[in-house]
Amino acid sequence: MKKPAILIAARDETLRKRLKAALLRDGFEVIDVSNNPGTIRSFQRTGLNLLVLGSTRQDASPPPLSYATLAASVHRCLSDILPCMPSSAYGAPTCDSINGQPLIGESPSMREIKTYIDKVATTDSNVLITGETGTGKELVADLIHRKSPRAQEPFVSINCAAIPDSLLESELFGYERGAFTGAHALKEGQLKLADEGTAFFDEIGDMSLYAQAKILRAIEGKAIYRLGGKRRIPLNIRVIAATNQDLEQLVSQEKFRKDLYFRLNVARIHLPPLRERKDDIGLLGQHYLSELNQRFGRQVEGFTDDVRDCMIHHDWPGNVRELKNLLEATFVNAPCGKIAFTDLPEQFRQRFREAASLPQDERERLLSALFSTNWNFSKAAQQLHWSRMTLYRKLGKYQIVKGTKTRQETMRVPQEDALSLPPRRCDSEATDRGDRPGRRRRADMRRREPPSVPRHADPRRLAH
């Protein structure tokens, strides 16, 4: 099927190049031209599917949205003509696709998540998405938006970790002209740009308490005030938040507001890490192979048996993002036919070797790492290629505290305890060392004597 063609017309060359690069990665045919009177004629003559018209000023300011958000808006405009990728393209029986990135997985947990996404999308409730880094939280948020009644409205992604407190209000709420030095024109905040649509707060667990209070007020009041403004601006947005942190633990530590947590935690979606759904590794691998073959112009067919075994037994601390990164790094080495173990980058080969040398049982591997690092949690997590949060969660799951023994050590405990008992000494041995029985009895009597009266004690008190 022919790819949708897009014409980008803008005087800002940086805008044209960056947006073109983002759309080319998504598989579109893109033509970029300077904004001039011949643009509309070119559009009518070539029969393109979409025209992206930029500012007519040469000194235009940067776009209010990120290039990723602009690319997402292009996808939404072309949603009626975008082809739905068949499942045979990546070997999965079914898949939910958004912006060319499918939500791949046929494991029981992923099937349950897909079913729940369909139910959540029909409502207008707030959604909290949790999961480790690289599990696809933003993909799920975008998918919920695309299946919701707000699908034709904006989807604005807000990176909470990248907004400092000093710029929070101007970025989220906007500012009036003259609000501060350099505010030469009115600027709409990101929440206003998401009006009637969906606001996605990514990594909301990294926000400060000050920022959380501002967000909570906007969500509860359904209104904002621009910086330097006095007029109340109503909002009609759906809020989706995502985090890779344990919000319940942050609430107990008073690092996350309890009222904001309950406001967000209405519909909860937890994305499992890749190591807990290893049945989907083959489907993901085949999908990314097909995508990279098209991107690099290769004809890689698949994986050898040893590489497939390594992928199954690896823990994937970076989850799906790490898997994609591995395959893209492998394509740089120009593999032919099937990807062999020698085609993998050296850093990944070293990780696979380390994983093969560790015990297969997860609890035993965790204990082995803790003992080898003298119970240093940071070093143990680094050795297992886990995050510290994952390490703490596994410690609670397997009820491991300092002093826990491995299975091999537990089997040797009776013998070790017998060897650790001090040997009994006979009287002759004690006499040879000068420890005579009489001397021991006199020492015991001295220990049992009551303490002597202090010299400065009052005799009258002693009489009573």
C-alpha cells in the first residue's frame, strides 16, 4: 500500500528538518518547502494527503509543542487513511497499533491489559499507568486517547521530570504579555493546549511537592490562571499520569501528596516487565526485525538458536526499549541471514555470559549477588542489571533480609554449626595454661559480691 505523503511548508528551516525527520521515521513520504505562494498549487498538483503549514515569519519562535507531539497530531489527522498493519508482519495473531508502534503481546497479562484498555478508553476517568522504564507507558496512554471519545482532540505529553519549579507555571499554565521581563506576547500553557483532549503527565513521581500542589489545584478546580493574569480559564481535559516509581511508598514517606495520588489512581494499569512475559520476546523480536529491515534495507531473517536462548534467559532490565536497542545496535554490524551470537555488540555478549553463569532461580541469583557485594544494594542491582526499585521489590517478594542464606548454605548449616562449636578443654589442659580451679572459684565469688558503699555516701541514709 502506498505511503501517505505530507508536504511541510514553513520558513523556519529547523522546524522543517526536525519535523521531516520525525515523520520519516514513522514511514511517511515527506516533502519540505519554504512557505511561499506556490505551496498551495504544489499541494493541489501532487495530490498529497496532508499539508503542514508553518509560520510566514522568518524569525518565528520555536513551536509551542514538541516535535513528537506535532508528529502525533499528524498521525491523528491521517487516522482514516493509515493502514492497520496486519498481524503477520510481526508474527502476532493480534495487535493494537498507535502511531505505527504496536502494543505487541499475547501473554495472559498483555491480553488482560488490552481488554482493560478498551474499557478504560470509553470512560472519562483519570488513569494512572505504572511500570518500569521501557515498558511502554506512553504508548498505552496514547492508545487510550486514540480509543476515547476525545480522539480527535489534542494529546499533549508533559515530561514532569524536565520542568523545574521555577518554570512550572509558565510551562503548564502559560503567561500574559508583560508578566515578566521578556514576555512580549501571550503564551498558552500546555494544559490549555490540551483543552478538550488529554493531558499526559509522564514521570509524575519525579515532581516536587510544590509542583504536585499546583497540578492538584488545576485538576480539582478544572481551571487555571495564566502567570500574571487575573482571569479564570476553564479546562476540560482528561488526565493520564505515568510513573516508574512506587507511589504508595512515596506517599508513606511523604514525598508524594496523598490527595493527588487518590485523584489520579482511579483507573490503574500496571505494565509488567519483559522478564515476566518472556513469551512475547519472540513476537517483539520479529516485529523489530521487520521494522529495521525496512529502515536499513536489509533482509535479516531471524535469530539463531543460541541467540534466541540468550534472549529468553536474559532479565531485560531496560525492558522493550533495551530489546529494540539491542537489535538496532546489531544491525549496525550488518548481519546477514540470521543474527548469530557473534553479531551482537560486545557489551550485550558480556551481559549474556554473566547471566548464563548465575543461578537460574531468581531468588538464588538475588542472594548470590547480595553475598558477592557484601549486601551492597546498589552494587547488587548493578550486577543484576536491575534498578534499585526492582531490587527492593524482589527483596519483599522473596522475604529476604540481611543474614538470609542461600539454598546451598542452608543444606550445609548442620555441619557448619558442629564445626563452629568451641572444643571442650580437659582440666589438665586448663592447668597447663595457668587457669587453676581455685583461681576460677575466687573470681566467681568476687563477681557475686555486692558493690561496696561509695565513700561519699550519707551514713544517715544508709541507716534507714
